[in-house]
Amino acid sequence: MFTRIFRAALKPGKGDGFARAIDEKVIPILKKFKGFRDEIAMVSADGKEGIGISFWDQQEDAEAYDRAAYADVRKALEPFVAGVPELHKYRLTTSTVHAAVATK
């Protein structure tokens, strides 16, 4: 598997909006792409940082998404993000995510 980690400073008071935009705008875009498996989104306890981790079958699948739709995702998150987000890419080596429980 392959992962993309999106990390961004958030504008003051925009953590909930960032989380909502991931649910309502970003995930529907991701689901359109071959090889997409899952998205985990987090907002820091102080609301100053947001992170999105997407999981892909193969690096090529994530790269196809990068070329075709990453700009749309950045635009959807723009109202909540301060500055330029970071994007990092990794090969997934271990995961126990299936055992985790998300809370809102």
C-alpha cells in the first residue's frame, strides 16, 4: 500500500470546518479514483493543525489522483488552511488501523 499525508496549519477557529470539508468534499473526490482505500483526518487538540492521510493500493493510483484532482482538494480546503500545506508520500509498512475507533 501507499500513503499520502497532507499536513496544514489551520486558520483560527477553522478546525471543525476543515473536518467537515474532508467528510463532505474531499472523500467524495477520493472515492472516484482507482486504488483509493481509506482516508483518516485529524485536527490537533488546539485546532491549529489538520492532517489527512489517504491510503492507496499502489503509488501509481495515488499519483493519478495527484495529477487529476489534488488541485480541487486544495481549493476545497483553502478556506480553512493558513499558508501552504505540506504533502508527504510513503510506502505503508505496518498498520493496525482496523482496530482504531474514530470519534468526532
